[in-house]
Amino acid sequence: MDGPEERVLAAFGLSEPAVRLAGGQGETWRSGAVVLKRADGESAWRGDVLSALPEAKDFRVPRPVRSAGGEWVAFGWEANELVVGATDVRRQDEVLVAAAAFHEAVSGLPRPDFIDTRHDPWCDGDRVAWREEAYDGTPAYAELVRPLVDAWRPVELVSQVVHGDLPGNVMFADGLPPAIIDWPVYWRPTAWASAVAVADALCWYGAEPALAARWAHLPEWGQMLIRALIYRMTTDDLAGGAATWTAARRSGYAPVIALALSYAR
């Protein structure tokens, strides 16, 4: 992917050449103390929200940078202040604690309009997990997800804006609170956001089942884990189709499915 053009840098008052950063799927660039990435339909909303958040002792966020014209987006790019730190997927309890504080800070926000108009494997996978959208999927997916679908039950929990991809998007630095970055916005219960983080950590980051046990006090924990796994698996199937379901992929999910079902019972 090409980096930001000179006109983009100029629009945000930047003079240093843009350098591609590691992570961010190769789509994030740095110019001095500012990080740039392609804007999406949520960029302006995030800019308004994150710029207005008070400083907090339990988490940090990258503050958005306005263009010279006062907008959050210029020529299809958004800019945010560079935050100090590095991700560490071994520190998932700390990720979840920081996320809880962040979610409390944004709990009063109204439901964004863009929630209803987005369509991609992640947003559609989320809707399937909550039975707002039907999906049959590939045979391998259908076989793997069936026990979760059978154990799915309605819940009555309050939804709010949450961060839907926490494990690799929290940065740590000595002497500073964790920094929450790259916010994909969902309108779901906070327990669901935590369940997605726990499921990801168990499936792909080497976490032990004790992680799930430490957060089992969250409401409807079994059902939140079920929805988290259906969400991730449906997204995988939508994005990659039958080729997704290698032996390694299935073996990553299988024990976590069994664990989620044990909480649902």
C-alpha cells in the first residue's frame, strides 16, 4: 500500500517523510510524532470522541490530530498522536482492566449511525453471532460452529460502544497506563468485548483456561464466549472461505469451543 502523499502530510502540518510502521497490517505510517492511516467511515466520529475524552489514570488513547482545515480527515487519511509503548499479548488481564476503564469512560455515548450501514466480514460476523443476520457458511465452518449455535440463548444486557479487537491493540510502557489503539467500534455489551479478547487470547496467544475463569464473574459469561467465538469463526469463513479451515485453525478453536460450552451449561 502506498503511503501518504506530500499533500496529506502538508494538510496535517507534517514535514518529516512518512515511514511505514510495523503492525497495522502494513497500512500505518509515521511522520515525526504523528501516525497516519487511511480513514474509514468512522474516522470523524472517533476523532470527536477521542479528542473529548478526559485524561484518565487507567488508560491512554492516541489523540486525533486535526488538519489545517479543522477536519479529522484530509485526502482520505486520518492522523493521531504517536503513543509510547508496545503491545504484549501475554498481558491479557491488564488489557481487560484497561478496557473496562475505557468502556466506562465512553459508556454514555449514543449509538452511532454507521453501525447499521457497515458491511464487511467483521461486521457481518458480529451480526451473525447475535442472530441479526443469517449465514450458512462452508461445510467445515458449519460443523465446527454447530455446538455453539445449539447452545446459543437470548440475553438481556445493556449495549454501548465497545472496542471489538483488544488483545493486540493495547500498548504498554513503563510508568504509563496502557494505551488503547486502533478502535473498531461495535454496539454490544462490555462483557462481549471482554469475551472476544479472552477467546482470542485462548485461541491464538497461548493463554491458559484460567484466564476465562478469572473473568467468569462478568454477566452471561458463557453466552458472551459463545457469541465471541461465533463472531470470530464467521468472520474467518466470510473472509477466507473453505481454505480457512486448516487443521491448525480448527485445533485452535476446538478446545476454546469446549470451554465456552462448559460456561454456558
